[in-house]
Amino acid sequence: MKLSQFKFRLPEEQIAQYPSPSRDECRLMVVDRKTGEISHHIFKEIINYFDEGDMMVFNDTQVFPARLDGNKEKTGARIEVFLLRELNADNKLWDVLVEPARKIRIGNKLYFGDDESMVAEVIDNTTSRGRTLRFLYDGSHEEFKGALFDLGMTPLPEYINRAPEPEDADNYQTIYASKEGAVVAPAAGLHFSRELLKRLEIKGIKQGFLTEHCGLGNFREIDVEDLTKHRMDSEQLEITQELVDEVNATKDAEHKVCAVGTSVLRGIASAVSMGGHMKTYSGWTNKFIFPPYEFTVCNALVTNFHMPYSTMLMMTCAFGGYDLVMKAYDEAINEGYRFGCYGDAMLII
């Protein structure tokens, strides 16, 4: 497959800038791989496509407020800092992106907050945009993280053309998020309300969790036409023995195993063992999935409608079949579906 095959015309007004008023009442398109049928529903009707003994696997990563506005020492120039991950807790070292990068040099100090009480020093260049910051803060690690995150804003994707608002702190977070570390929300999970999860549980549909800390690599522009030459950024992945046992038992009983989101689909595909079962995993994955690809564990996928050329679109096409998914995207555009993390959802069965 070539990059150009994942181009489509997306009207700007169909990129959702805000979520649905209720998590589980966005639109849901259901795509049947066997029949090619495409049907239209409300998201909470997803329960009708699963039976007792089926299983849904979610990503319990938690998004942290990664976007900071700072000022450069002496000049006062505004600098946007995007926290990527903590490198060393004792020394308060963070891997970050800075914009505009050309204005920042090793040794520069950056000040954050109205009172400029949070100070960081640039100690290393990691990429053309990336830097390592050492925060200068007297206090415990917990106090420091609390103060840092109080200054931070929700890291909304760039296609949302507005500043983060207080409501985004909850809206851009799944209700089951528990493991801090993501700068990108696992968007398919945003549609699940507590009421819907309870109804699924009552119906006997099992729920399991892995942790994959979604990073900015999901949005990094692909600059090669030959997809075999693209390299994904690595993401931290944890899959427990408890989840492995549940998923393998569900698969052996010939019930549905549904990945809620492309991060879960990728995580499970990174932990496939001999015979098409899952194994435990603890580490990093940079697995890049595009058509053709054979999935041996999951046989259902919940996902959002993704941007042109995106790796998430490529993974969705690998699961649902390129022709069928692109046909579904054409129908979504004609039917006014909303795209992006705050948009509508698709179920592929």
C-alpha cells in the first residue's frame, strides 16, 4: 500500500471541535466485513452487537495536561512547551517539544505561570524540535508534579482549532483512565459512559484492560510514499497475565474479542504468540500496521473516523479491508458524520 491511497476529501466542518453532549449518544456506523453491509445507529446501541461471553478490551492510559505556555528569560518571548514523558523523577527531567524551536538553546531558562514560579532549564537537544528540560523546584516529587500539572492544559490535537477549555480535562479522558502517561487520548473509549459499561456488564460482556501510553507519533506526518519505509514512534505497553488469560479463553470459546480503539488493536497485535494467542508484554512497541495484515486475536473493532493519511486510518483499513473501509468513509462524509477524537464512531464486525 502507498501513502497516496489514504487520501480523501474531508470537509473542515466535519472535523468535530467539541464532543457530543452525552458520551454514548454520538453516531455509530456499523460495518459488517462478511456482508459488506453498512448501517447507522446511536453509539449506545453497540450493546446489540455483543452477547454473553464476548469481551471488550480497553486502554486504561490516562492523559496528563501536557501543554504549557512559558516565557523565555530576558526576552520574554512566548514559548509553547509540550511535555512528552518524564525521564528522571529525582532530577525532574522531562522530554519535551518546544515551539518555536529556533528560539531555544541549551542553557536557556523558561518561566511558567502568571507569577513565573515554575522555572526550567534547557539541558539537551534531542531532535530539531525536542529538548530535555530540568525543572528547578524545591519540594517533593508529588508536590512538583501537582504544581506542574496545575499549570498544564489538555493536549488537544492540532486539528481542533481552539484553545483547551476547562471541560476538556474531563471530555478528553476516558471514564476508566487510571494509568498516567498519555498525551493522546484513546479516542474510541471516550464514547463509553458508566451507564453503558454497566449495561454491558449485566449482559455478560467481559471487560479487560491493557495500558498503552498513546504518543504524538499517532499524528506525526508520514513523509514517504512507500509505507514499508515509515517508522512509528515507540509507545510504552503493558499487558498483564490476567488479561492474557481472559482474552485467550474468550477466543478459544469462539466468542468475540473486540478492541476498543486502534491503540488496543496495536497493543494486542504486538503481543501475539504462536497459535494466534496472546502473551504478556512489558516494554515498548513501534509496530506499524497497514494493509494487508492478518489479525489473529481480535475479530471486532471500535474506532473513530480518522484524518486522511493517518496511521489510525491505515490500521482501520488493515482490519476492515481497504475497499470496504474507504467505502464506509465515503458514506460517512455524505451522511455528515463527525471526524476526529471528539467525533462519531465506527464498529467493524
